[in-house]
Amino acid sequence: MPVYIDPPRWPAHGTEFSHLVSDTSLDELHEAAQRIGVSRRAFDRDHYDLPRERYDDAVAAGAIPVDGKELVRVLVASGLRIPAVRRNDKVLTALRRRWDRAFGETEALARLREVLLQAWGEEHRRYHDRTHLLAVLRSLDVLTEGAAPTEVTLAAWFHDAVHLGQAGDEEASALMAEAMLPVMGFSQEVTREVGRLVRLTTDHQTSEDDDAGGLLSDADLAVLGGTPAEYAAYVRRVREEYAEVPDTYFARARLSVLGSMDPSGLYRTGKARELWGAQARENLATEIDELALGASVHAAVPDGSALLSIVGVCFVRDGKLLTVRKRDTGMFMLVGGKREEGESAEAAAVREIAEEVGLTVAPDDLELLGHFVAPAANEAQTWVDSTVFVVAPEYVDADDGARPSPQAEIEELRYLDLSPAAVETAEAALAPLVRRQVLPMLRRRDRRFWPAFTGLDGPYLLEGR
């Protein structure tokens, strides 16, 4: 995958600088910078700053020269761009203005504002930070046309003021509000309501007639209905916030949290459901599949079960996976089948492709997706140990290429869209290997679902691990 560089036109430190970006992942960007010999200190969240004298080195190392507008387009499309609103100085300015506009500009209120901003800016925060606070306030603006009740706005400012990543944070935040607000002149009625609203963010369970609670909950959960790029960035930031938690425990806890959510009842207000409901359902389903993948990859074959060595091949065209159904069966699976004795996985894949769908593919057209163990689709008490390949995109996308057709025992071909809605419709007829392991792996390569984290490592791989 290429990296891109714009001309050195940005003056600083007595020279001009270029920007180096990736269209795929930060890992790729760091690797490219290392090849060029650029220090990690030159990294600025979504790009590297390269002085004029390193421009030719970068191009010689494979960076593609583009103009400034094209570089921005590439960065935005990648999902990696850190917008200006997430850079601390701009966030602080925006938050201070919002506070002063909402509550006044007295010296005492300014002190409280700075106490809260300092809390939200703690070093350990990666998601529950000032950017999240600003996003919640902006979501309240959207839901209320800029007229959120004072109690709801105050609750937004306090709802993660204490955040240590453990049970009791919401209670501590509520107690903080209840201690500070009366001192600032807020009434006991307002203070009690703010404390109640902050406590609601523990589980976001509100009654149907709780308009204030619904507003705060929906604004806090608006990120779940963001674009795939925004959601992917949110997932990475949450994982970074709990970086000390081992992968297995994090996945289990995160899966428990997501599994407890009802996608159809996630948002309480009609406007939030209209704006974010459908995308939130897709985002959650995608991430749940991603988390469940880890458990399925390490599944143990039950005692007494037979284990077959097989191959599978993914033909993906226009975001859809080719699946096949054998005669007298009801399950759809990958093109592929059992390996013959002494046969390599690549040779078996080439042979099965020809036998099942009538295509001639060379071993070089195959890219390894992974090795998986799963229950067999059509054989009782049998599991499969499968080596799965993806056919090179340039082969599948060739306009003049041959098209697969059912051969031998294959009775039906069906293209399956990778989207959660399409998969849910087809789920009952999908082989376990396809449903639980192959589909999440393919989504990692599809920018519709993980724009910033395409590649085989997935969205949870932390830098340096």
C-alpha cells in the first residue's frame, strides 16, 4: 500500500515542511517513515512532518508525490484524519466559549470551568476526554436545536468528570457535581437533577417520560451512530484507554457491554433514532462480530469429533462474497473442499476452484486470509481445520475475466454482501466458518466497516504490540 507526500510548502524552523500520510493505516505510515529514516518525533497524530531536505528521500523510498488538496483527500478517505476539533488548543477554546455562553463569565464560574477542563484533560484519557465532551455538547445542540436545558448541559460537563475506567466513576462524577454546584450558586433543585442525570449514564436506562435523561443519554451515545470512519476511530481510542488490559479480557468485557445494548432501543428521542439509529445498529453488529471472532479462532475441537483438513477460497467482488451450496444441502459455504493426501493448501485451492466453479486460478493469485477451526456445515460430529485464501482483487475485478458457474456437486452460487443487515438475513443458511470467522476477517479489508484499520490485524491491535 502506498504512502503520499505533498510539496514542502509549510514554513517552520527556518525551512519548509511536507506532510507524509497513508491511505490505509498508521502502522503502514510508521513503517514508511522508518524506511525513510524519519524520527518518530516527527509524527503528529495522523501524519509525519518532513523537512524540505527529506522530500527527495521520501519519494525515492516510494512515497507518491501529490499536491496539497489531493493529500487531504487521501487522508480524509482513509479515515485516519484527526480533524482540527480534536486538537487540544481548538477544543479548549471551543469548550471555554460554550461554558461562558451557557452559564456566565463570573470569576467563580471560570474557576469551576477550569477545574472541569483539567479533569477532562487527564493524561490517561484517550476517548473520555475533552473531545468527547465537546462531541456530547454538539450532539445536544443537534437534538435540541441549540436549546438544551441547563441541567442537561451541566450534566454533560460533569458526566465523565471522574474517569478512572472502573465501576463507580459515574457515582463519583455525580458527587462531584453535587458538591460543587451549590457553591457556584446553582439551586438545590438543579443540583439534584444534574446528579440524577449523571448517574443515568452508568447504564443509559431511562424511562419513556424522562425527556432530560433521554437527551443526555442520546448525546452520550451519538458516537455509536457515527460514520464508519468515526466509529473506527472511537473503537481504537477506547482500546487505547484500556491498553493495560490484556486482549482476551478486554474483548470479553467489551463484548459483554455491547451485548447488553438493544440496538432497536438504543436511542430515546425520535431525532436521535432518525439521525443515528440505522448506522449504530450496523456499527455495533460489525464490532460484535469482530470481538466474537477472537473466541471462535481459538475454539477447541470437542472430544470425539472428527477433524478434516480443508481449504476455502474467497472471491470478493463489489463488496460481496461468493458462496456456494452443494446439492442436497441447505448451507452456503466458501468455494473449496478437502485436501488430498500430500497436497499443499495452494494446490488444493486451485483444484477446488476449477472443480466447483470452473475457473482457472494460479497459486500466485491466492492471498492467505488465515487458518481457522470451526464446526463442519453438513457433517455431524465433524470439525474442519481450514486454510482460507482470498483471490487477488485484480483477478476478480478484471472486466474480461471468466465468471464462476456451478460445476459438479455445486447446485447454487450466491453473492453475499458483507453488511450486517444482509448477513442477518442469510445467517441461518451460512456455514459456521463463513459466519463467525471469514466474514469478520473480510470486513477488516473493507473500508465500509473499518476505514482506518484495513488489513489483517483488525481494529484492536495496539501500536507496538
